[in-house]
Amino acid sequence: MHYLTLSLAILFEVGATTALQASDGFTRPLQTTLALIGYAIAFYCLSLTLRTMPVGIAYAIWSAVGIVLIATIGWAFYRQTLDAPALVGITLIVAGVLIVNLFSKAIAR
């Protein structure tokens, strides 16, 4: 169950961050509202996750997956470029999350 609530937290955070980019510095009311609501739901879902998963592990997964998704959205929709060092860094982040999930005993299963 903790992976479901963590996944929801990640999706709402990514949606909120995307809306934040589109809000143009909080000058667009709809996008600003979507960002604020999205962050509220994301933090609520994260708080549910933290009932059964250590905060460091949950936050590492949330951050890593969020970084990958936001970088992909930035590239696909906002034409933001990713150079070789950025791609290597993102790859290392993904590798770190895989190592934590596959080998760490700190995650409640």
C-alpha cells in the first residue's frame, strides 16, 4: 500500500510542478490553483506513505522519480535541453533508486 500512496504523491507533485511552470510566476489563476492543490494532495499522500516507510527512503524515491519525470516533461513540452552531464546524472539517480529498492532492508515490505 505504501508504494501506491507514494506513487500518488509523486504524480501529484509532478503535476503540481508542471502547473507551477505554467503559472508564470503565479500570474495565471487556474495554473496557480492547480499547483497549490496538487502540492497539498502530494504532501497528504506522502504523509500516508511515511506511516510505513522510513522518511529517507520515501523521500529518496519521491525525489528521484520526480526529477526524472519533470526532466522528461521539461524536455517534451517546454523544449528544455538535457546535455550529456544531465543525462548521466539522471541515470545515476535512477540507479540509486533501483539499488535502494532492490537491496535495502530499510523498506517495509
